[in-house]
Amino acid sequence: MKTITLDDLDYIAMGSTVLGTGGGGDPYIGKLMTREAIKQKGEVVLLDVDDLDDNAFIVSIAAFGAPMILLEKLFSGDEFTKAFDMMESYHGKKINAIIPAEAGGLNGVIPIGVAAYKGVPLVNGDGMGRAFPRLEMVTFTLHGISASPITQADEKGNTVIYNTIDNVWGESLLGSTTIQMGGSSAIGAFPMSGKQVKQAAVKNIVTFAYEIGKSIIDAKINKANPLERLLQTTKGTKLFQGKISNITIASDGRWNKGVCEILGLNEYKYSEMVLNFQNEFLMAKRDGKPVAITPDLIVLLDAENARPITAETMQYGTRVFVIGIPCDPQWRTPEGIILGGPTKFGYIESFMPLEELN
């Protein structure tokens, strides 16, 4: 892919929902906004990470908030371009390209629309290779890159600029303001040079999302099994098949927290799976034993068509598959496990790679 066209959006949105691992927000509204931007402004140039000029000025533009709230509180669209403009004004120079902060859910497509409106390229990379619920949980943090200055805007016209002492403080202050803004906002963050992006980014994630989405959507056309195609594309592992028997979910600040219980079917008939989530699915236990642990990806799929189900759209009785996908190698380093592993979320289990658990 050298450009992103209207025909690519359905694939990227579907793939981004898979990479969202149950969180990241439903990309539907973001896809509509991005489709309109491309119609008005034209296709978006997609730049490979390694092709960036070392001195290029790159920033992340993202939606920030609780996925459950994003189903009801719509963005105007102006808040994202405002966060972009504030970043340029603060630094006194033009942004050369946008890089997604995360590949998952809404933030897999929103940066494409902002890039179209602003006439700048999109970098084929991100800071997670998935979705995570906190600002500091990015590979940029692993490389000592500051999120600040952080620009923030809401649909009412309120704006804020933060300079924080570290990325954890950025999360804390942004989270507090976002709650006052109604639970969602647009942000600009992680201003970087092209050289820093080359060192820190998860590469080729936009094309990976495209390939994931294409494997699911085109399976029916090709009379193929969508689950098998998805597992081939992602090098994933089937963890479970069953029917959702119970859901406990609550909104805590800007996080959806809870548990999804699944009774086994077919070869898993006498088993049960429990998924723990905090926006994203973070722990999968089969009969009480972990079979996938963050930062590896845990994805819940509709058994009818292998389409991903987000935590806020789960329904009792739905027949589902659960699959695991290996995370980017940066997350399996000791520093990556500390930042995005189970102890970060309060779980007592230690991280073990998906391949070892299965």
C-alpha cells in the first residue's frame, strides 16, 4: 500500500477492531468521519517507517476516553484538527506526518481522516501494535520519548496543553480532564523526529490491519473459512469456542472493567473460559488456568463470521471463538512486560508467551 483509499477503509477498520483486543472503541463513527475526509481531500499517502527523514516532525493524533461512552457521545471532528493545529502552533513548525498512537479500534482509523483533512502522510506504524487503556502504554515510552507537550480538545471548543514530568502524569491529568469533558476528547501527543519513530515504532501496522480485515471480509467471497484465514494472517492460536453465559461490566472513570464468562462448545464442551478486561481483554483463563496474558493479544470473535466483538458490545448467548495473537517483540522485553504486562493491571499471574501457554 502506497496510499489509503475509500476502498481500503472497511478492511482497515475491521483489522483495527481485531487489534483492539476488545477495546479501543468501535471504529464505525471514525470510519464515517474518515470516509468523508477522503471524499473531500483525496487519498492519504502511507509512509513506511524506514522511509522517514530523520529530521521529520511526527505526532500522534488520537481519541481519548472510555469506549462505552464513545458509543453515545459523538465527536464533532473539529477537535482532532484542533489538537493538530495546537501542536503546530506550540512548536512553531509544520507537522510532516501523523503516526497512530495505537492500531486498535477507533484510533486505527481516526488518524487517517486527520491526515486527509490536513494533507499530510500517515506513517505505517504505531506505538502499540494493539490497543491499551493508558497513555503511557506505548513503545514510545520504552524508548524514553515524552508524550508532552500534549494538546487536548473537546467537541465544545475547550482546549488544554499539558507539559508533564513523565507519561504516567500525562495519563493522570488527561484522564481527569477527559472525565470533566464528558468522558472523551481528542489529543495530540508524542511529538517525535523521524529518527525516533524508526527506533520506537511498531512497524507496518496499518498494512497489517488491512490484511487482517481483508482476510475476514473476503473469506465469504472466496468461500473460505474466515477463522482459518484470520489465524493464518495473524499467526494466531485458537483458544476456545463457546457461548457467552455471563457478563459483568461497569464503567470506572474512563475504563470499562469486568469479566466475560463463556461455556464451551464442541471440543470445549466440558470447559469454561473467563476473560478479564479493562477496556481490552487482558487475561484468558480456561478451566482456571491462563492460556493468554497481556501484552499478547486476546480477541473475541463472533462464531458466525469471525468478526471481532468489543467488550462494550458483548451479549449474553452469543456463540464465540477466542483467539490469541503474539504481541510485538518489544512488549516481550523485561521493560515491555513491566509496562504492559499483567502486574500493571493488578493481576498476580506472571506473563508467559502465548506459545508456551498453549
